[in-house]
Amino acid sequence: MSTAAYINARLIDPASGLDSPGALLIQDGQIIDLGPDLFANGVPNGMEVVDCGGRVLCPGLIDMRVFVGEPGAEHKETLASASEAAAAGGVTCIIVQPNTEPVIDDVALVEYIKRQARDKAVVRIHPMAAITKGLKGEQMAELGLLAEADAVAFTDADRVVADAQVMRRVLSYASAFDLLICHYPEEPRLAGSGVMNAGEVAMRLGLPGIPTQAETIMVERDLRLVEMTGGRYHAACLSTDQAIEAMARGKARGLKVTAAAAVHSFALNEVAVGEYRSFAKTAPPLRAEADRRAVVAGLADGTIDIICSCHDPQDVESKRLPFELAATGIIGLETMLPLALELYHNGDMSLLDLLATMTVRPAELLGLRGGKLSPGAPADLLVFDPHKPWRIDEDQFHSKSKNTPYHGRPVQGRAWRTIVGGKVVYSDPDGDGN
Amino acid sequence: MSDISSSALPYRHLLGIEGLSPSDISEILDLSDNYVAQNRQVDKKRSILGGRTQINLFFETSTRTRTSFELAGKRLGADVINMTATASAIKKGETLIDTAATLNAMHPDALVVRHPHSGAVALLSQKMDCSVINAGDGSHEHPTQALLDALTIRRRLGHLHGLTVAICGDILHSRVARSNIMLLNIMGAHVRAIAPPTLLPGAMDRMGVEVFHDMAAGLADVDIVMMLRLQNERMNGAYVPSTREYYHFFGLDRSKLAKAKPEALIMHPGPMNRGVEIDSELADDINRSVIREQVEMGVAVRMAVLDLLSRRPSNQPSVGPGDMKP
């Protein structure tokens, strides 16, 4: 019987709107009780007590868009190393993307991910499976069977289902099973050979650009197909003013649609590409400042429901190339919390609303049991000090890859304890001093 | 020649025009003038770069630029080696960084690089201890072309400031256009861009140029007409409907040229597509076309650049905006 009392905490539960000093009791990997009055008269003898020192205690973060190299590119990231990175970043549940080698488009591969995750990972890992076989955008994968095997949603990851007829049938078929279709919205022909946002910076660097309209057009197409089919649709990462506006209109029409934004889309703009910094090459590309602000506004007004890290590990060899040839991707698991907290520190969002985007919202969308503080829920928790100042240091990353443009950035807020199923999977090594 | 340390450029590399000051450019052009005179003598050889090694590393085919750099180095006394992508390890999968490290170990004093990808020369320069000169990277920059164009204009018209220069053609894909726009703006000229919208970058107006889609309007009263090459694969309907249509609306002929100032000069970075972007006869008109002169100026400008970069003491930290981080 393992029992632990987390006392002297600031309990924040976006699911119930709770934000109050209090305590929380864990037993056998589950939350048993919580609240401002719990242990008001002291903790019973014999119970493990963790004094949170007034830090925030909230549900562990859920990251809906994580790329891992396993299977196929284990030198970039394994499920185990990604889980260590997640734990260090306060993330207790990651949703891995199917663009592995081989592609997760078969029941056996979903089983493989689940088995590897169970045996080797310190946080919860759920796979998304491919929408189309081999991510080719042509033939539907076995959506129903994959869902029965516990694929939590469907996506072609960083690929686009370009054919509107295929997407229409996918949404239509998936609606029968109430499956969630997550799509990376980018009109591929319009994006063309683009490698960064189209605009002044791309022009000066002589790099082919991806116009913002590539995203807008695909979001608008997808929303019309949702209207036509009644499917459940999630835009995997929005980065442009116009696409967010399109999403807001779709929601206003009553469509069952949601959207996420990558941390990079509000933490950086296209200027970060500077003199061909391939570490700032990501998908969707870093956009102009006006688009960055639109992402912040979209998160604040709820048009964008979810924040994801878009964690995409790449080794040095694939990044130390001319910008056009360099791999796309930024790692993000260990920087998601502090960078998202910038929205709170800048006064754009309350802590409660901000945490909702990384806890209860993805949990509800994916039908996961975590993401909330309530008796009976799994004890997947994060204890953090939202004000702790530190500097992002790539040398301290647990991820196997170090492709971050944030190295050296001063931030506030860091995980102090990350708890999965009642077990502490991460403790801030210098976090007990205050 | 003046005191060595005072007349050295404060940069290790020449990666682009962006970041150069008007005085940097004037200094290069002044020295180029001397080399033009020297190159017209029977004895063209100097030993300023005696004992030094220059490597021309070309990842794209080029005849005139490579030859021009080769001549420039040899006339200054350097040992010049040409490497092309087909003949080197690049085709065997060696990365650009490895190539740089390998060449660096041979202790060259100058590396002249052309590469099909924007930013590749800057990336390579980070791994080199010697001076790196950009001989064209993707659609980014081709600084010595802009410098030789400026020298050609300055020798003909005496100055750059206040001139109106029309750049016509495939500006979207042109490194020559980017470098020229920047240089001409730095030197106080007025720049116009004339092209169909499909051959112009979206944010063109942010470069300090006036955009025209009509040759007659764009060429009105200009001092200089710079034509750009349009590659064949871009004329088959992808960017413009056909060669015939392109020539009709955007090719330079006598009637369009009549809109420019009576003594306006015609320039072209070469190689020309006669009858596509420029009327053949016009290209050869010695009263208007300075296309051959541009080639001559190219060698002088490259000598000046090699000379100036070589004067920088090797232990001096690079401070130039054109320099990448070490």
C-alpha cells in the first residue's frame, strides 16, 4: 500500500476550475482525495509526506504531438529517451506520431509501441496511427482495428492528405467509430519546395518560402469536408492568422473541430532563422510576428484549444547542412512548460487557462483518463514553481538530440516533481533549495 | 598603394553585399580601377599573393566566374586550384562540413565557393580558417558580380549615387539581382525591378525597390538597364507561358529601350539567351551594351577582393557584418 500526501501545495485543476492552497493524497497510483481542507489537522502518522513548499500541483502535462525515432531512427530518440525528456519537462503523457520506419499503420506496430512504452518508458505513451497506409495519402489504413488496438487518434504526422476525396472518405468512415482525425494542414503544392515562411526574411536569404495561405487553404478545405461528413477533426498545429480565423468561423458554425498550436509558433518568429539557422527550421515554419501574435490571441480566446511541443529530434548531421537540405524539427518536451508559461508571465493567459491547454483538453479530446485532479483519476501529476528563473541549457537535456533554438534563453518555471501513477519519475536536481 | 593595415577590409570573408558600408564598396572599386589598368598592360602579373593558395570550389558548373577568379588569383601570384563537385568527394556523400574540414587542413589562404543552395557558403565559412569568397550561393547572393557591375557603371558614368537602375527578368531566382539591389541601395542609386509577378519575390517592395510589370513604364528615363538570364526550364509554362510571350513583353529590344535615357547602358551578367531576354543585335551594340566590359571588370574586381582580404592579419578577430560566427 503506497500512500503519499502532497501538502502545502497550490492545487490547480483546470478541469474543475480549482485554484486553491491545499493537499492531495495518492494511494496505489491513484488520486484518493484532495482539497483545501485535506490534512487541515495534520497528516496521519506513517504516511509519506511531500511538502510542496507552496508550489503549483496540477495534472501532469499531456503532449499531443511528439515525434520519436523508434522504430527506425533510434539514434535520434528512443521511446525511453523521449520519456526521460518528457518527465524532466513535467510531461506525464506523450502521444507519439506514426511517421516512423516502418510507419505505424498496422495493428502489430501499435502493439509494439505499447509494449516498448510499458517496458522502457517512465511516462505514459500512446500512439497515434496513420490515416493512410504508409502515410501516402492514398489508401485508408485499418482505422477501426487500429483504434481497437488503442491507437488514440489518427494522423499522417508531418504529411498531408492532399487528395480531398481521400480525406472526405476518411472523415466519413471515421465518423462511424467516432475516431479523431488529426491533420497537418498545409496545401502541399502551394507550399512547394518552401523551407521557411514566405516573406521578407526568406526573400533576403534567397530561400523558397511557404506562404501562409498554404495553411489557410487546407484548414478551410478540411472544415468544409467536416461539414460534409460529420467527422471529428483536429488541426494538428496552426501557425497563421488566417487559418486561426478560419478555425474560429468553423467553430462558430458548430463543427466538431479543435486545433492545437506548437510552442514554437508563439515562442519564436521567422526572424529566428537569422543567418540560416537550421535549428529554427520547423513545421509549420516560424511565421511573421503578426502571425505569432495571432497564435497567442487564438490561445487566449480559445480558438486554439491545445498547446503541443511538436518535439522533433534531429541529429547534428541532419542539421549541419545548407538550410534547404537540413532536416526539419525542433525538440520541445523539455522546454514546453517554461515557454508556455511565458504566456502567463506576459499576462496573455491565466495559469488555469494555460494549463487547461496541456492537461484536460488533450485528455478529453483523446479520451484519456488523466489530465485532471479528481478522486479515482490516475496520479499523473506535476509539481512546479511557475516563477523559478533558469536558463535553457541544451547540455542538460535528457533527449538524445539537442536541436533547439532556445539554448541560453532565460525562462521562468520548471518542473520540481513529475509523478506518473503515483511514482516520482523526475525530481529537479537543484530544486530543494528554496 | 597605401598603408596595409589601414586599407584592409575589416572582414575575413566576403559572403555577401549585405552588411558592407559605402566606404567598403568604394574601397574595393578604387582598388579595382588600379587592377583594370594593370590588366591592360602586357605584363599583368604581380606577386602580392605569392606563396598563397587559392582554391576555387564549384558545386555548380560555371565557366566565366570560375575562370575570372582563376585569372584574378594567378595574376596576383597565387597558386590556384580548381575543384568541381563532379570530381570531388561531394558526389560520394561527403558532407559540406567534412569537405570544409578537409580543405581547411590543407591550409589554403582563400576559398572561392559556388553552391546551388542559399547559405551554403556561409555554412562552409564557419569551418574555415582562411578567407571565403562567395561566388554565388543559391538564390541568395553573388557579391563579386554586383561589385563588377558597380565598377562598370562607375567607370562609364563616374558615380552611382542618384542613378536610376532597372533590373529586369527573373528576380525571384536571381542572386545577382539580390546583390545588385543591395549594393545599389547602399550606394544611393534608385532601383527598379521589372518582371512578371511570377518572377518577383512576394516581399519585393521591402527591398527598397520600385516594382514594375510593364517594361515601357519601368524603363522610362532610366540610366542603366540590367537584364537577367531566364533559365529555359522556367519558360515552359511554369513561370511564364512561353519564350515567345516572354520576349514579347519582357525581352529588351530597341523599341522598349527607347523609353530609357538616350545614353542608357545595357548590362547582362551572362550567359545571355539571345532572343529570349535580349535582342541579339542590341547585345552587341558597342554604343549601348557594356556586357563585354562587365567581363573585363570581373577580373579586376576579383583581384581587388582577393588582395584586400589577404591584407587582414590572420590573428585579427573578424568584426564584419558579412562574417559568420567563428
